[in-house]
Amino acid sequence: MSSVRARAVVAAAAAFALTAAFAGGLASAHAAEGYGAFSDTLTPAVPTDPDRAGVELGVQLSTAVAGDITALQFYRGPEQTGAYTGTLWTGEGTALATTEFPASTEVGWQTAALAQPVHLAAGQSIVASYYAAHGAYPVTEEAFTSEYTVDGFTVPRGAGVYRYGESGFPTDSWRESNYFVDVVFTPDAEPTPEPTPTPTPTQTPDTLDLPRIAWEGGSDYWSQFPDAERWTDPSFFPIGVWWGNISSDAEAQWDKDHGVNFYAGMWEGTDFSLFERNDQYWVGGRLNDTFDEDSPHWPGVFMEDEVDGWADSPEAGFGILQEIRDEWEGSGKFLYANYTSLVIGPDMPLAAQENYVNAFTDVVSADIYWHTAPYCDWTPYRGVYLAEPVPQDSCHSSSSYGKTVTGLIERDAADGERQPVWNFVELLNPTPPQYGYDLTATGSQIQGAAMNSIINEARGLIYFNQSFGGPCPSGMAIRDAQTYGPEWCGAAQVEAMGEVNNVIHSLAPVLNTQSYEWSFGSGTDTMLKVHEGSAYIFAMTADGGSGERSFTLPEGVDGAVVEVVGEDRTLAVRDGAFSDTFADADAYHVYRVSLAG
């Protein structure tokens, strides 16, 4: 994202001061045919942003009452004379309708009717957007600094969203900007109330009568760290790169387009303004004098990498971490450390493992690169002695990444308190050449490793960006993919990473809810969540399997049709169950099914 592009993001209001003038400026414009969330007198602070890149611009909304969306609206800037396509999306990114705004030289709010009204249930979240192929859009920054409600619409903090590149579902945000997109909404007529005897209790739409998976608190976890306040947004999910340097806005935006939103490890001369302009985050120490100690784009500190493996003893490692913790105590930043397999393996006393994981960090991860690991083939094989045993015949499969997460969660739970567990995934081959081991992760393996980590409750991902062995060596795979293009030997892997990252980001509001305990059937790794009246089932095969799997739904999930998210297909529910096929051990599916029949 260029310094100009960094200002792009969707609609809202000019100065959101909590004053009478603010309230009046946001009151929705009612008309006989319906109304929207913003006043037709609302105008942008910047009528024409100098950004000229193609970008989808939108706003997130929800309504407290049921009704129909009959049209979309956007504020046409003085240089936006062409035709524009508007899209109405679900909060998860499914396109519900599109409409065309014809070419015009008239500046101000424009309305385009939908071919058919789209009915919304009460409380349903949507995103309304339009595609500005040549930029030049109106924008007001710092417009959505807090959630507000007007005429039954709820506009969340950071409601303005954008997406660079081709037209598609916008999920990125920048400085709580308003891109001036709206809807025309007609509420359902209120039925004449009928007296009823004792009401029949009904299940809350967003809950199931099942036990919950223990967790650290999701998005709210970050609220205890003042500099991580922006990470409390339920639409945010941390996906980072280990040693992924940025030296320009174009590089930062390219990474962001591929789903990367934070970095750990970087050249010491990096200009901190790159993070701020491009809404990226740094997790590490102060690199140079350009760094702003209190910036929300510096939310955390990377303490040490694999200190459990290189310290002379566990006690020496503890001393190193304690010194770092003392240095940053009270800084407003979270502390993150990455460990080796020793903290979940058989070669360190359990008490030392639990102390490493619990005594120093606010976020923890471990790196075991199962797709390319030479020790999968060593004799004797020792993976069965990990906290969560890994069978040797499926050692190289995506299911092993989830076992790393599960083992680390087991260590983390020892003190009765939880912290986020992240997981490392290799992009190519992190094994040094002296091992003579030339396995390289494929694109589908990268996607499978990422999704299996999340299915097993990883709260973030971080990609190992170097390739030391195999046929595609690289000191910085993501940057090489950008520099050398699709012909480069690792380009397909980096594109696959971007694809799964963007799927994850589109589902962040779902992922940031607490999971339920439920066994759908044998031979699967699954995660069950509920969001906005629907159950979401994230699924892969277990231990390297493939083929057909059946899923028995819990009581309360009563929909007759299962939507396979992002795959443009549905499955039928019969006798409370459905079936689907997994092509290989790396394949994953995300299912959405209504709680109500």
C-alpha cells in the first residue's frame, strides 16, 4: 500500500466527537422507500484521495430489526465520473447482491436499486461496498473510533473496510476511516401483537447447550495491553512473518494483500512509518530511533527464539527471559516467545517445560516443521513421546501441526491460566543443507498446516520465511515471490499462503468466538463455533487420512442445508448428519449451517 493507499477504507462520518452536532450529522436520512445509516448531508473530509489504485471500499453494519435492503448508496467524489459496481455481502464474505451505479458527473450521495430486495434477520451483520477501479475516492479518517447505534443500525468501531486488487470482499481497515457507503433499508412491518399464554422458552440464537473449549478470551485478551488495543477488534486475527523485511509501501501492501499483518524479526534500519502508513504491526524490540514507543502499530515484543534449545540449562533460559520481562514490564506491550519441541517433548523435565511456557510470556509458540522435518524418518522415532503424540506414519501430514498446538496448550494450562498459542508454518524448507533433506512444503501442505493449527485452537499463525535446503533456496521467500513473480520457484507456495490467510481473515469474527466441545464422528479434526445464528464447522481428516467423512450435528443445529463456505456448493442434512469428501490429508472445509431449521 502506498502512503496514499494507506488512507483507504470505508464509510462513516467526519469528526466523531460525542456532541449534539455529531449525533445530528449521523442521523439517518429517512425516505418513504426506506433509510440508511448515514445522513444525506454527511460529506467527506477528503473529497478526492490521491490514491489511484483499484480498491473495494465498504462499511460494516448490522440492524436491530428485520427488514429488506432495497438499494445501495455511495458518495460520488468529483473525480469519480465513471460507472461503479456495488456489492452487498454477509458479514462472512458471501455476496448477496450487486448493482450498478451509472456514470455521472454529479457529486454527492448516489443510489442504485437492487434487482431484488435482500431480507435481513434482526441482528444480522452485512458489508456494503463498491469497487473504485481508479481510486480517487472520498474518505474521512478517524470517523469510526467507537461503536455507535443510530435508527436501529449498529456501526462498529473501525467499520470502514477495504481490499486492494481485484473486486472482492473487503476486510482490511485503516485509521477508523469512513468510505461513505450506505444502504437503503425498509424494516418489516410490525405484526399486530397477539396475547399469548405463558411463553415457551427459546434457545438464545448464538449459543448451544454444549460445554465450551477452554480459551484465553479471544479478542478481549488484548485489552490488557494498552499498545495492543487495535487487536481487540473481533475482525482482527494475527498472521505474521518471521524475518520478512519491508522497505517500501509497495512491499508492505503486497504482504498485506497476502494476509500478513505483523512481523517478528526485521532489518534494524526499517523505517517505523512503514508500519503506521500501511496498518501493519511490529512485534519485537526497538530497531532504531524512528520507532514510536507508544504506537498501536507496536503492540508487542518478541523476547527470544528457541531459548529452551540454546540456553546452557533451563535455569539459564529462565534468567534470560526474566531479564527481558523485567525490562518491558509496564510498557503496555505483550511479550511473545517461541520455543522448540523441547517444551512439549520427552527430553526436558516437565516442570521446566511448564515454567518456560507459563512464567514469562503473554503469547507463546513452538516451531516443529512437520512437512519437511527430517526427524519424521529417524530411527528410533520419538514423535510418540510428545505431549500430544504424533504417529510416525502421519508425521509429515498437516494433522501434526494441530498436535503441536494441542501439546503447547496442555503445557500452558498447567497454571490454570491461558494465553494465546500461535503456531509456525514453513513456506519452503527450513532444514539446513547439512542434513541432506530436500523435502519442500507444497502450497496445499502450507494451507493444510495453517488450517489444522487453527482447528486445534491456535490463536495466530507465523510463517517461517527462509528456505535453507531443497530446490528453492531463499533468504526471504515472500519478498522473492513479489520480486521475481509467478515464475519463481516458490511463488506457488506464497500464493497458497495468501489464499488461506485471507480465508482466515474473512472468518476472523467467527474464529474470535469460544469453541464448543463436540465430536462429529471418527476420523476428523474439527472445531465448532457459533456466530450470528449459524454454526461453523471447521474440518480436516485426522492423522493423514482422506476420503469421505460423516458429521453428526449436535442438538440445536437444525438447518436442513449446509453451506460449504467459499466453495459455492451446499450439502443436504439427513437424519441430523451430512457427509463430505476430503481429497487428501491437506484438504479442509468450513461448513455453515443455521441453528434454526
